[in-house]
Amino acid sequence: MIYGKIWCVVKPSVGVPLFLGSVAVIALLVHASILTNTTWMKAYWEGKPVAKAAQVESSESRPLAALAAPAK
């Protein structure tokens, strides 16, 4: 262990719960920010269908490079 000497300063009975508690608090903060700052999460929880990607309008099958090139 790289930081094995830390347990000479901090007792494991204090350091381990403190470390695990800080990890739990950080995880809760990240999840809370995702829930409050995204627009799609509420719709996802309400069971609304996912918006489908736009379909390619041409019926013929062309390589992607041909789609990007200007038509002649």
C-alpha cells in the first residue's frame, strides 16, 4: 500500500468510516445534481418514450462518405 503509514497518524476505526462516508456523500451529491440539472430524467422516470433518432430520408443505400460528399 502506498499510503500505509497514514494509519500511524489516523486510527483505522476513525479513518475508514470517514473515508467511506465521504465517498457516500460525494456519490449522493453527484446523483442529486444529475436529477436536478437534466431535462430528460423526469421524463424517463415518468415512463415517456425515448425520442427516436432522425431517419435518413433517402431510400437508397449509400456509404457514409458518399452522403457527406456534394452531389454532382
